[in-house]
Amino acid sequence: MSSKGDRLWGGGYEQATHPLVQRMNASVAYDRRMAREDIIGSVAHATMLRDQGILEEADYAAILVGLRAILAEIEVGTFEWIEAREDVHMNIEAALRDRIGAPAGRLHTARSRNDQVALDERLWLRRRLLGIAQHLLAFMSAVAEQAWQHRDWPMCGYTHLQRAQPVTVGHHLLAHVEAFERDLDRVLSLLARMDVCPLGAGALAGTTLPIDRVRTAALLGFSRVARNSLDAVSDRDHLLDTLMAAATGMTHISRIGEELVLFASAEFGYVRLPDAFTTGSSLMPQKKNPDMAELIRGKSGRVAGDLVSLLMTLKGLPLAYNKDMQEDKEPLFDAVDTWDDCLVLLRDMLPAAEWQKKPLSDALDKGFLLATDLADVLVRNGVPFRDSHERIAVLVNRLVKERTTFRRLGAARVAEALDVPQEDVADALNIKRALRKRDVIGAPHPTRVGREARAVERRVQAYRARITKLQQPCEAELMLTR
């Protein structure tokens, strides 16, 4: 049984809390990772109360000194977290009371844990999402450089995992950069949508005291305040948005993991993964397993599960705050941590992968990748495309049965079979020329691939300047170091 003295809300209670209730009710084991944000929020709230004449200057000074000392203990790992105090908010407030006495009791004036946790989550998310944005930029930059180096390396492009048409390694890599840039855009748009300060909403209906919510928001680096107190304490859309962005981002990561597993296999041989990103077999000494690529592929399902978990928690809740919302943090923390870790791993692993020119080149001859180019030759010689498609399909079917290819058959015999000029066929069956003919926006012409790789770096620099500006500490955070 816990003592009633540990419960800052327990003034009207005559019985101690049941041990299982205490354990079920407590969230401090995981929400204490928001301790810094909780203290920053308290500094802003106390400053506003002081400015409004609600808090005496001496009490305000004592509160700041106490909060700074508590933060220092938390950061070095000497702070004692107590389960009976339930959560990060009450642990810090109780510790402040133990340290400075009566003035600590004035800190919670015009504030509820409901608007306090809504604030802490936004502050924590803002910091972590900006970190993820930096990792996305680092990935984009590193892979764009790799794309530049391989801008003219031909490789098979696939649909349905069947050889389809020729592209270049650089073009393939830049396709992944596009997906990650969309992930970055989701993060930045999410940061803009959640740029709303809920503090001052109280438990659900604001306060009768003359607080200044705009001042608090400014101290915390928010551009606006929540317009409705009920929505302010019950809104978790920004958490859902984060988990959706994380699930989408992990899907993109999983796709690359799958490709690395395939391309590093003996059956493909397109890439060689460095030893730093593989593990050995406990039985078979020759094995180098692509475990990290497999793990980032596997963890995408975990993050998708975090999203579904939070959706199910929130789907039937009435306004305003409900204790169910305590269940929002574990899936949030897990998804953000997993996404962050996988991003860092992939950022280092993909650029370190060594592309193998000979296997890439050998594969180009085996899948009739230039069949569409031959159909285009017929089109240029007056044959309707559907008829051209049919004639090339018949020829390919014949060559498959004969176990040969366009290259082995030779341009002269292909031209004879199609009744078109040999020089047109020879030109169409040259991989490098075929790539250079793909000279339209978004196509794998090596020069265009190189230009796009350099354009990515310019966009990265613009994004980086924008994110660096967003990462500037707010005034309340700076006050902790003065």
C-alpha cells in the first residue's frame, strides 16, 4: 500500500491505493522520458504566472532554482523516480516540494495534468521529429551522392519482380530518395499542424484566473494557442499523424531492406554488403547473412501495429480527457524510436553497399529488356503500336523456346525477323544508347540522373537551413541555462 502523502491529488481520500491500482495507474516508467519537456513547460507556466502577478517573485525564483536542480539530477541519472507518484508530472512536482517547500504548491496554479501532458507530448515530438528530419536529410544526401557515382551504370528495372526495362543504378537509388523526401514533407507538415499550445486549457474548461495563454505559447516557441479547451486536452491527432508518418516511412525502409536482401543474394549478386551490416551463421562458416536489412524490413510491421494500437485506443473516447489516453505514449515512443534507429542504420548501410558492375551487366541480356525499344522501332517504321507489340511478343516467345536472346541472335537476324532496317535494330539493342534515348523528365538518361542527383543536394541544403531554424531552443528552455 502506498502512503496518501505521495498522492498530490489525494486530499479527499481516506484509504490507501490498492497496489495493483497503483501499478496500473502509474506511467512514470515510460513517460519520464518527457521530463525535460515537462520542466520546460513548467518554467514557461511559472514565468507567465509571475508576469501576471499570480506568482510572487520570490516563489518564482525558488521554483526556477528547484527545477534547474531537478533537471540536473535527471540528466546525470541520480533523480529518484517513485511509482506511487504515478507519472513524470507528479514526480517532478513532488520532488520540487521536497526541495523548496510551499512555493512548489503554487506552480500548478491554473494548470491541470491534462493540458500539461498535452503540452509535454508536443514538445517531445517537436524535438524528436526534427531529429528524424535531420536523419532523412542525411539519407537523401548520402544516397544522392551514390546515385551520382552510378548515374550511368545500367541495370535491370523490374515490375512484378520480373525484368522489365533498363534503368541505371543512379535512377533506381533516386527513386528511393523521392520516397524519403515525401517522408520529410510529412514530418514538416506535421510540425506545422501541431504548432499549437494547449497549456491554459486546464482540465477541460480553462481557468477563472487571469492567465496569458499567448505569452505562455511564445515562451514555448508556439505560433498559436489551441482555440477550444475541450479539444486542446483531448486532441491526439498529432500522435496519429506521427505514427502514420512513421508507418509510411518504415514501409519505404522495408522496401529497401527487401531489395538489399534480394540483390545481395547469390542469385542476383548486384550488391555486396559490408561486414559491418551482416552477421555470421553459428553453423555454416561461409555465410554472411543480411540480418540488418531483414530486421529493418521486419520492424515495419511493428510500427504499423503501433499505429493500429493508438487508433483503437482513441476510436470511442468521449470528450474530453480519459485515462485511456495514458496508453498513447508507449506506441508513440516505440514507433518514433524504431523509425529513428532504422533510419540511422539505413543511412549508413545503403551508401556503403558496393554495386557489382558485371552481375548488373550480365542480367541485362537475359530478360529481353529492350523489347519495348524494338516495338518503338516498328512504330517509327509505320507499324501501329498494338501490332508492333504483338510481333515483338511472338519473336520473344520464339527466342525463349530456342533458349537464346536478342544479343545472341544478332541485329541482322532480328531485323530480318521484324522486316525493319538493321541499323535501327542495332541502335535499339544498344543498352547505353537506349538509356540516352530516354531523354524526358524523370527518365533514366544518365545526364538527367546526374542533374537530379545534384538537384537533390541543393534541396537538402534548403531543407537543412529550414530545420536548423526550427531547432532553435525556445525562450523557456534557454531560461533553464541562465
